[in-house]
Amino acid sequence: MSLTLATTVPGEPEIFASLQGEGPSAGRPCVFVRLSRCNLACRWCDTAYTWRFIGDIRPHRDDLTFERSENQITIDPREVAMRVLAMRPSRVVITGGEPLLQGAELAKLIPLLKEAVPGLQVEIETNGSVPPPHALTMLVDQFNISPKLSHSGNDPNLALVPELLRDWAANQKAWFKFVVASPADIAEVSELQALYRIQPERLFVMPEGTESGPLRTRSKWLAQEAITHNWRFSDRLHIHLYGDTRGT
Ligand code: SF4
């Protein structure tokens, strides 16, 4: 069994210490593990190097493709654990790409981490369209579910899976984080909230953007929408701190 991670530079897995920039744990120091591969293809994806490899013609805003061998590394979960533990984490965020594509392997990694650090918290960032193995659900403390709206450009039949969204909405470990690009997206968030009965205190809206300027511009009207709808608002702290860079 092995895990396929993204890289910061060729051959170096993207495992790093930073602050969680988004959602319910924003501001917490965490060690991040970024996995490679995704089942979706969002037009504005800020980690296209995890999935848009040479030959992939699905549309993307930047229209870049990436050499797979330079942007992926496959390693044993024990080595991933060793690298994470060397950073002395109290909280680990597993992100991607879409981490749940490697759910069975993650169910092997997380016990290694939790056995070494009593009380360690583990959260997973997911687009919510891939079912987690039961063993993994039991191990993870928090799921950050980011269902992709129509502006992402994905086929809604792939991105929004009703039975999974129902399960996530009923899961007390799950928090929803909707990426919003324009005021036209608000009605779609409202519809999904009503359809799946997502509790408002577990629903975040977050502006789309990979630069501080556009994030601030969108935040102004999106904050007002959050107040109007009784939703929570999430910024993208890491973008303001570090810009759109790998390993942050
Ligand atoms: S689901 Fe996430 S990783 Fe996958 S394409 Fe969309 S934004 Fe990128």
C-alpha cells in the first residue's frame, strides 16, 4: 500500500507546517499533507498540479498542464507518517486533490499518527463526491466538505452526489465550505442548504480567488450575504500571508 502525494519540487512530497487558512479551524497551526489526483476538474482550481497532467484537456482557467513524474510522488504511509511526526503536529490536515480517492491508504496512515501523538486531531478536505471508507470515518475528527457549484464547470452528476451529500449533512464531523465566485452563486448555496438540511452553523461561504485583491473585493458582498443568510464566512488566510504558492 502506498500514498500518492503532490510535490513541492520534483521528488519532494508536499508535507508542510502552516496555519489552516480556511473553514472552522482557520488560524490553527497544522501540518498539511497534500495528496495528488482528483476526480473533478474545477475551472479555477488552485492546485491543478495535482490532477491536470499533460494530455488532460479538461478546461482550466490557466490552461496549464503538468508533467506527472515531476508533480507526483508515491511513498509508503510509514514514511509519510515519519515526515509528518518530525514536524511535531497537534493537528494534521489531509488535502489535495481529492484525498478520499486514497481513503483506504489514509486509514493506514492516520493510526500511525494518532498512536504517536495522543490527542492528535486530523481533518480531511474533500469535495464531498467520493464516499469515505467506514474505517476512515471513524478515525478522522473533522471533514471539510466543499461541494462544487455550477461555476466550477464540473458535471453536476459527478460533483453533487445526493446520497453522499445527505450523509455528510447528517455527519456531526462534517462542515460545509462553499466556494463562491459571484452573487449568482448564492441561490445555488441556498438550494443545496435547503435540499440537504445543512445546519447554518456548519455552513461556510468562502470567496474564490488566489490573490488578496480579488478576495477582498468578493469578501465585501459575500460577508453581507453571510449575514443575510445566517451562514458563516471564511476568508483564505494563507493567500493573504503567502500568496498562491506550494507548501504553504
Ligand atoms: S475538487 Fe478541489 S482539487 Fe479537485 S479540481 Fe476542484 S478545487 Fe481542484
